[in-house]
Amino acid sequence: MRKKGRLIVVSNRLPVTLSYEDGKWRGKPASGGLVSALNPVLKNRGGFWAGWPGTGKGAGLSHIREILGPLSEESGYRLLPVMLTEVDVEAFYHGFSNSVLWPLFHDLQSRCVFSPAFWEGYLKSNGKFARVVAKHAGENDFVWVNDYQLIPLGEMLKKRRSGLRSSFFLHIPFPSVDVFMKMPWRKEILSQMTHYSFMCFQTGRDRRNFLDCLRVFFPDTAVSGRGHILRVKVEDRSFFLGSLPISIDFQAYSSLGSSRSVVSRAKTIREEVPGKQFVLGVDRLDYSKGIPEKLRGFQRCLERFPDLREMISLHQIVVPSRESVDQYQALKEEIELLISRINGRYSTTRWVPVNWHYGSVSREELAAIYRAADIALVTSLKDGMNLVCKEYCACKGKEPGVLILSEFAGAALQLAKGAVLVNPYDTDGVAEAIYRAFSMAEKEKRDRMRFLRKSIARQNVFWWVDNFLRAAAGKKLEEFPEQAIPSLWPGIITQAGKEK
């Protein structure tokens, strides 16, 4: 029996990116909010990260072995793959996860596709995750399940290993009762969420929505306690319930933003951008991010405040996502059309109002863009947290800057005092916020940025992890000591769902 517990993180995807080049599968560490948050947590603590490696047809276990071994050594924790078939991915990932839960939890229920086949595939794939995790988890290990794709996993793990306790963090928003109840499997999803020993949300608003739903569908729900952590009893089980805002490694971003190479590159970017100030948008291609609303707000700003023409520009970075999905292709086309219209109407021989980049940007280049930008504009229609706004502030250093932030982003609850909050549906409101940021006095800019940076530094990713672990496991991060990376084989689940 193991005396020292290990951290076992479970998410839909492994923190790696795989590609097929020159007749061979290759891998590299992935980027993203969850990866950035949990990499420093797992590193060198003898734990696992379980997830789908993102490969479909043509990638067998031998290829996975070749790729994940070196990547595990580089990451400092063991990568544990769950193999899914193309049918699984279609029903579980593209289907129930991203065509039911994602739009529903972002209050966009009109985009939901309530297919029974999606629900069946969702449960089937979660069963594969359960078999992998149950095979490798020790009695004293701490299992930390992440996000909406894996809601049923806690109950499934209980059935396989009655003594294994797991906790869950939802990274996206949780909807209000009137939205949530439109899903056919509403009670099943709620019940599955009550099988974790600790359920945690990004904000108190999400937690309240969850409790409201519980009280509707489980009228005998009992809640006790005060503050960030509550105790909830539903039927024959009880669990802790909390809200903790996820964050970033503030010091790492701050140091990067102040590094010589980034400062130099930021200076070059400022010289390249026409106009007195420039506004920055950084978003993944998704209808929840409000990119068209941002563009309409910027266009309205140029219409209402003609003195800003040739004085301000918008640089929009769009990171590709789900490019094979028709809705996302249509969104990309809408963005391109809006940018074309704005530039066609307002461009001059020496100024183009909107520049955009469709593709990923290196971490160092993004830090330089953050540092150079006078204004960051985040117009999410609904967001669990939004880490872009925190990265922007961290990279600014002592440079002044203004954060314009959607009031529908989870981060707005934490950063309201320092940011300029907007309703992204209010085109005039967004336009006025941009004008206000452009005209803001230097002292106010510095004071606001100082507040934002202090708040993010205080509640950084390590604060988030420590508080989550204390609530869920009664331990601090430092109580998971450094250990050797565990072996991976046997125990892998093949695409057919069998152990090998």
C-alpha cells in the first residue's frame, strides 16, 4: 500500500499536441489555460495526467509509447492516455460535450443538439476514462477531475473503487435553472455532480446556479456552512461545495513581460503599429468569446468619435479551434467580413483600423504584444473565468494599460475595481469604453493597472491550487512531495476499450 498520496489530474485532453509528420507521429507540450495552470502543480510530484491524446485513425499504442515517454520526462509527470475511437470522439467530444453542454452552459441553448446518441456516447467514453484512472489510482491518491466533458467520472470511479475519492472543478460557467432545465438529461447530470467529494466552480454566481438547480430537482437538498466552502447533503450522500477563481502563474508572466527580449520586441511592435494607441484582442475562435460584438463596438467607436480615426487601431488575434465544425467556419467568415467592412470604410493611405492574425502565437511574442498594447479588450458573451485578461496585466509590468472587460466573464467579479466593465451586447457601451480608455489620464491608468496586478498576484495559480487542495483533500500543495515519475504500463485502455 502506498503511504504517500499522488496527484492524479484528469481532463478531456492530455497536455500534449500530436502531429503526423514525415510518416511519424510527433508530440510537443500543449498550451492553454488548464495546462498553464496545472503544469507547475504536477511537475516532479510523481503524479499522472490522464486524458485523450487527441489521436484518431492511424495512431496505435506503439506510437503513443514512443511519444509519451520523452514527453513525460520533459513534463515531470506521467502522461496516461485514454484511447478513443473516431465514433467515440464524434459522440462524446463533438457531440454531447460541445454540442450540448458547451452551448447550454454558456446560455446559448439555441445552439444545442439534444441527440440521445450523443448522451450514450458521452457515458461510454467516460467509462473508458474511469477504467484507466481506476487501474492506476492508489488508495491515498488525490484524483482531480476537470471540466464538463467528464462530469459522470466521479460516480463511475466510485462504482469501480468504493474507497477512491475524487474532486471536480468546472472551468466553464454553470447556467441558471431556466436554462439548465431545457436539457433532457438534466437530473442525471446533477446527480452525477453530487458523487464527488468536492465540487468547485469559478464564481459564487455559478455555485448559486448549481444550488438552485439542486433544490428544484432534489427538493430535500440540505446546505450548511458559510463562506467559500459549503456542505451539501443530497439523498444518501454529502459533499463539499465551493467557488475558487482559477488564475495564472503571475510571477512567470511578469518576469517574461519584463525580460530584455520581450521589452525590445514590444518597443518594435509599438513602432510598427500606426496611430497613437492600439487595442488588443486575443480570443479562441468560439461564439462565446464575442469577437463579432467586439468588432461592432470598435466600428461604432470610429463612427461616434471621428477624432480617434488614424489615432487608434485594433489588433485581433484569433486562435483556431474546432475548424471542422460548420458553426465555427461560419463564425470565422463573419469575423473576416466584419473586418473587411471596417477597413474598407475607414482605411486611409497611412492607417488600417483593424489588423488581425488567425493562428497561434508563441508565448514570448504574445507577452511582447501584451506589453505593447495600450488597451486590452475582452468581450466574452459568457466565460468561466478568462485568463487572457490576467496574462495581459501580468505582462504589463510598470507600463500603464487599460483592461476593458466583459461583465459576463468570471474574471469581472475579481477585477471589477481595476477594469472598465462593459456589456458586449451594448455596442454604444463598448464604443464609449474604448473612447474612455483612450482618453484616460496616465495616473488613472497606472493606478488601475497597479490594482489589477496586485489582485492577480495575490490570487495566483498556486493560491488557487492550495485552496482547492485544502478544501478537497485537507492538504497543501507542498504536502505532495517530490517523487519519481511512475511507470505507465500496463493498464492502458485501447480504442476498443480493452486493457493492454
